[in-house]
Amino acid sequence: MEVVLKKINIYIYHQTGYFLFLFLVFILPLVLFLQFSPYPFQKIEYFVFGSLFLFQYVMYSEQKYRKQIEPKIRERLCRELGRTPSKKEVHRRANFLVVCRGGTIIWTALEILVVMYYFT
């Protein structure tokens, strides 16, 4: 149980900013449009849903992301372990965070589905 809580803490620590970005770019405009727009634009939800996955495909580079987070991972692991982490530990944490980033995209897609259900 403790390991699961630790992984959830790591996920929240590293993905909060990305999740907020996705929320502000995709979810909030969709909700505002559906709530206040006088124009009945059919299937806008699917456009936002497709835009989310297109954004993931075009803008997301796993190699760039790994290089970007590696210094943060080393620093965080040094604090957690009290020693310099091995390459294997850094690689394992980087793999976990890459999976977490995909999970954040899926979580955002689920939120779009909830918004679609609420406004239909």
C-alpha cells in the first residue's frame, strides 16, 4: 500500500502542471463554449477530443521529455534515497513518468467524455 501511495505522490508531483495545462487548453474552453455559446455547433466535443490526441501526437516527443525530466528525477531521487541514484533507478523512474504522461492524456479524455455526457 505504501508503494502505491508513493507512486501516486510522484505522479501528482510531476504531472500537476501538465494536467492544468491540458485542462486550461481543452476542458475549460469546451465547457465555456457549451455553456455560453448561442451557436449550436454540433459535435464540438469530438473536435476537442480529436484535438487532444492530435496535440499528443504532434507535440509530444518521448526523447525530449526524458531529457527534460532527467535532472529533476536525479535531484528528487537524491533527496529520497540520500545518495546518488544509479542509472537504472533514474531510467525506471523516467519510464514511470512517461507512462504517467500518457495517463494524464487519458484522464483528460475521460473528462471530455464527462463534459459531453453532462451537456447532452
